[in-house]
Amino acid sequence: MSSTLLDCVRRFADANADRFGVARTPIPGVCAIRATTPSELQYSISRPLVALILQGTKRVTIANKTFDFGAGESLLIAADVPNASQITRANFGVPYYSLVLDIDHAVTESLVLEMGIASAESGEPVQVDPTETEVADSALRLMRLLDRPSSVPLLQSQLIREMHYWLLAGRHGSIIRSLGVADSHANRIARAVAVIRSDYAQTLPVERLAGVAGMSNSSFHQHFRAITSLSPIQFQKQLRLIEARRMMISEGSALSNAAYAVGYESVPQFTREYGRMFGMPPARDVKETRNRLQAAA
């Protein structure tokens, strides 16, 4: 991978990273990540994305599979899947850097049609492979736009489109392709996932979600689990717990306020389920996480 891309990402991330190490660019869906120490476990339900690792190493666990990857490799997540991630190698002398691009469904769908490539249902939604030269080159030109802010509104769209093209044409293409097929199982489930993300604090009957996906209840359950690794109820529960944790750590919300805000009616139930997911009670987890963040600041 070109060291020039690392230089561009390093320069931007060093100047713009927030306290969590995230440097958001003015280009929608593109951000740089920087870390000077190995991180704690971070929990999220990722949207489809590709992460180009430029320096350091990272570990991501999804369901019962663990992926370790480092400089010169790319992680592709082609579905909304819950994961635990951790930067495993980083220090002040050699920080961790990566460039993250959200996969745009509309761009992918347009390219699949224009490229005339055969539709295919996605297999495993996560893949780690060496970063291809064409992807790195288009990423470099995208980052160079940031040195000329007036060029960003005029040129960002075509370079984002080019990156999607090379991803579809390369090693990752087979699992991205289903995101570009309007009636694929992946896109149908994505419509239901969008409802869960929007209304996660509400009770969501499976009939409603299956209807959004245009599937029978049984077919919906089958494909939802195959794509996300969870049942719809489990997905919603994890989303609630991850959001509650964010509210307590980042916003200082009280435990009970966070629990009720994400849809729990019982604080003891929230505490039990939180402990099962994160390995410790919420009050202890929040305190220890805040202490680690303060020590790293």
C-alpha cells in the first residue's frame, strides 16, 4: 500500500481526531481513525463499510468468528452486524491509522446496473483481504482533495463512485454485489434493519418487520439471522444496550434514564441484560471506562 496514503491520513487524523480518535472528513461517509494506545473493547452494530488499515493492527469479533488484520489489509462489513472490536497494536511512536468508507447502497445499485454484473446473494457478511492497488489509489486521491477544500464539493462524488467501482470489481465484489440488487435478501433485510435502528426503543412486532422486508414471518427470521447473525429481537436488544452504554459514557446519562430512554421498562432487567452483554454491571462498566478515557486523554 502506498505510504503516501498513510501520510495523508496521518496528517488529517493528527489534526482533527476527537477524543475517541475519530477524524470526520467533510466528505460524507468518510472518516479517519487514529489511536496511540491499544483500545478497550468497543461494541457496535456496524453499517456496511470498508476499513483500509494503514498502520497498526485491529481485531474484530462477529458472532463466533474473530478477524485479526493490519497494515495493507482491508476489512469489509457488508451487512448491519453486531461486533466487538479492539485496536491491538498502537503506541505514541507508531499510532494506529485507518481510513473508513461507508458503503453507499445507491451508488452500489447504480454501478451494479451499469457494470452488468450478475446478481448474487451475499455469503459471509465480513471479509478481510489485502487492499487492492486501485482501491488504495482512489482513496489517496480522495484524501488529497482535503488539501484543496474548494475541490471537495465538485469532485468528491466521482471519487466515491470510483472507490465503489473498484471494490465491486475486486476481491470484495461478491459480497458487496447483493447490496446493489434492489430485491435481494440483503436489501430486504436492510429495510427492516433501518426500521429497527429508527424505532429501537419501541415494541416492534415481527409481522411489521417482515412486511417491510416483503417476506413471510418464517422466511424473514431465516434470512435475518443468516445476514446479521442474530434474531430480530436479539438485534434490537443489542442495539438498545449499545445505545444506552453510549448515553451513559458519552453524555453522562444516569443509569435509569438511559434504560428507560432505550425502551426498557425495568431497571433490574436492563442491569441483568447489560451485564450479560458487556461482562459487568453498568455502573461499574461506565466508571471503569471513564477512568480509562481520562487516563488516556
